[in-house]
Amino acid sequence: MEGANAGAGAGRRRAGPAAKPVRAARERASSGPCRRNARRQRSGHAGACARDRPAPAAVVRGRGRPRGRHAAVTDHGIETSLMDALIAASREFFRKPLEEKQAYSNLIEGKQWQLEGYGNDPVKSQDQILDWSDRLHLRVEPEDERNLDRWPGHPESFRGLLHEYTLSCKRVKDGILRAMARLLELDDDDRILDQFGDKGSTYARFNCYPACPRPDLVLGIRPHSDVCVLTLLLMDEHVAGLQVLRDGTWYGVPAARNRALLVNVGVSLEIMSNGTFRGPVHRVVTNLEKERMSLAMFYSADLEQEIEPIAELLGEKQQPARYRRIKCMQGFRGGSL
């Protein structure tokens, strides 16, 4: 099966155990220098939770089990009708015949894999274990660098809805990162936003997890940490599947009612904050009976830019740098959005 054909049947090629020993899960989720550094201090918290001080309730509200916390933005100001329409349009795309979806393939001329487009991970060997998911990965910012050839033209509402949603999420992301700068007691509320550089990018990834006949044998997404700065996740309202690893145990994140946005810290932000905010290891499990949909917005710094702990956080009264300087491209190649 080629990478562009992976989609819903990806896991049928070869299925691996859904529950691995914790050590193996951590090793698999920690490839690349960016993640190796982050692993030294990772606590397993999900979302934008400060190490010692909670974020303002107006920006981020945490909920969940005591040892499996996550944070969700509940008053983000994005119209529920917009979210519903975009998810409905993406669901319509995923239900189209395979040959129609392959018109937006992430394989160039059927051979060279690229991040953007429809399809799963690149297939590097016949024994490779693929995720049980259908994906559509699109770069949405900068706007003038959008590759509209990869954007589905049907349903016709898709492009306009995604554009409007992108603008709305940018406002939410900016507000969260300014609040986090205040939690870090930085002099400038825009200090974290300034770390994105001139060519920061945003990717939207639509995920469709079909019902799986053997959820005990295959995962929707393998354990990993996001390498970006911040992720805003629009989860399925009815079907749960996301799990977060903390202290050797996987904790399920409940389905998000009322279109709340889950906030996930990326490893880049972990480095910038010198470990105050942590990039959690997470995965997605499959469901025997129900399809699940989600939409992740990944906010990344300029890939040519170097990131390191923000200087204001270092010094005699603060802690020494826990992470070395790294080029974003280096971390990006070592990890996966």
C-alpha cells in the first residue's frame, strides 16, 4: 500500500500492540534532539498549565482526572456554527471515494512524500506500522504561501470555512501566548510571539479515525510530542480517543462538549520557557464501533530560526538553561507534527 493510499486502511497492513511498555512508548515518542532534551524535564502535563501557577481561568480552564489533567479554552469566541460547518465539510471530504481524495495526495508524482496533502506517513519499509487514520494536512499560514492545489475544492464551502477558522484561531493563539508570557513574568506580553520570527507557519491537520475492528492491535496515532510551539485541537464532541502519558500511565481525555479547544504545549515552547511549560507525550486510540473526527492547528516558529530558553528567564535568581539552542528545522526533522 502506498503512502497516499494509507488512509482508513493504514492499520490493515500490519498492526502493532496498542499498549506498549512505558519505556518503549517514551523511546518511540522521543526521537530527535529537540525531544531528547525535552524528555529530561517532562512531567507529562497536558495543555497550557504552568509548573507552579495556574493560567487565568478566563484564558485556560483545566479539567479532568487529578493525574491526567488537560486544559481547554471554553470562551474562545469562535462561532460554534463555524466549527460545526468545517467539521461537516471535512467529514464529507473523507467520505468521498479514494480516487477523488488522491487528487490531493501528499505524494508528488506518486513517489516523493511531502507534508501537505491527503495521506498518511511516508512508507519506508514493508514492516512499518502505520496509524489507523485518514489525514489531510494543509499549510494555512502565511496566507500567501498556501498551496491551494492541495486544498479540496469539494465540498465547495471547505476553503472559505478553513480560511475563516484560521483567522479566528490566530486570535485565540495570540491571546493564549500573551497570557503565558504574563505567567512567566516577562516584560513584554508579545515576547513568546516574537520567537516565531518572520516566517512562522501554521498547519491544519484534519484527522478521521474510522471504526476499527481490532482496537486492541492498532493506534489512531502513535505516542509522540508535538514539536511546534502550540497546538489548538478541535476534538470530536461525542467520541473520545486522545490519551496523555503521565507518570507511566495513560489517561484518557474526555470528548470536548460545546466545541471547547484543547490547548497543547509543543516542545518548542517547552524549550523557550526553559521547562516551565511541558510538551506532553500523547497518542490516539481507536474505537470498535464509532468514527472520530478532529482538527489540529499547529503553530510553529520559522524553521530557519534558532530557539533557546528566553534570556529573561535565566540568570542568578532564575534557573540555568535546561535546554541547548537548537534550529527549528532540526527539531522538525527529528519529530512529527
